[in-house]
Amino acid sequence: MHDPYRGLSDFVLNGQASGLHHVFSGPQPEQIAILYRNGYLRACREALEARFPAVASAMGEVEFRKVCTAYVQTSPPRQRTLTGYGADFPDWLSTEVCSLMNPGLVDLARLDGAWLDCLFGLDENPLTALQLNQRIQSGDGLPVSLRLPRNARVVALDHSVFDVWLSIRQGESGAWVPTQPEASHALLWRPDMTVLSRQLDAWEARFYLSFQATDSLEEAAEHFLPATTNDHDLPITLEQYFARLIESGLLIAGD
């Protein structure tokens, strides 16, 4: 028995029309199937554009449409809905010709993906300065267990695209994407309903990566500031940075 869905799938993804007569009874089944294909590709493209808006803006409509079509043919949706579709798009994009010519696009995709993951990540209530003061005044001291929010994302970047990405997210378009390699990291987190982000210094990246991996502020503190920095030249003390973490909503008390 012929699977009619397979016949339509072959046409939508590969342009093969031989199985369409099992799906449509009219004299010109391709004309009807084209409507399905166009709607399918448009839905996938809109899902990718919603997930990777900075990539879409940097590429432009024509180029992004081509890239989306190629991606859909390679990695069609595997679920009934398009929720979460495109999770592997940054890795796929890194193998495409367009990214070889402009490799900063891959970093934009990583940031876009991390932003959405952060937005829909776990809701948690960060430790506040008021809560900490109440604990100290009651004699409880610091919480035994402190960690980063589970929705926080530390994104490794190969090019200096963070400012470009931020400007696109803020509504600017037509930004030039740097192509010269320059490794860095960015941090994204959501203390309430708004995703916050900032670029990290090298020592901060080590601090946050350690903190995220170990859930131990003590172990993360070993990466605080460059080892070559003299104590009297420190731009910020560990105590000041701890206060900044609380102010930014980056500390969660408990497991």
C-alpha cells in the first residue's frame, strides 16, 4: 500500500511528483501540491525567522529565504508543531557557503538561539538584597547553596558580533557583521520577564562557566579576575562583584 503522506513529502522536500496521484485525484495534482509546499516552506521559514531574527536581518530577505529552504530540505520538522524547530540551525549554518563568506552569521545564530532558550527557560526567583540582609540580621548568614539561574546561557563567540546582534535586537537593520576572528563570550539571563545580556571579559567568562558547571560560588571565585592582576590594582573586589550579581538577579538560593 502506498503511503500518501510519503508522496506529498517527496514532492514538498525533493520535487518528486510521481507519488502525487495517490494523494490528489484531479488531473493536475502538482498544482494543488504546490500550494501545500509553499505553505509548508513559508511556515518553516517564519518559524526560523522568529527564532533567528538577527540572522534574518543581517542576511536580508532574499538570502535568508534561500538558506531557510536549504535547511528545511536538510532538516525538515520532525514534530507536529514548529515549536523548537531550528535548534540545530547554528551548527548547520556553520557548514554552509554563506557562513564561510561571513562566519559572523553563525555567532548571530548562537546568540539568537540562546536568547529564545533563555526566554522560555525555567522561571526562578533570584536572591534579593533585602532577603540577604534579612538573613544576615537574623544570624542565618549566606545561603549554603548559591547558583546561577537555570535559564542563564553563556555563549561562546568566534567573532566580535555582540554589539551588532544587540543593535539588531533593538530594531536597527542593515548592520555590518564582522568577519575577523575575535573570541569572546556573552551572558544571557532572565531574572523576570525580560532577557538581559552583556558581553563578558575573559576572566568573567571563566567565572561564569565554572559557576554554571559546578553550582559552586566558591569554585567560581577561584577564576575571579586575571591571575596577573595585583590586589591593589583590582577594578572591583569580590565582595563588590557579589553585590553586583545580586543586583543583576544572577544568584539563586537553593538547589
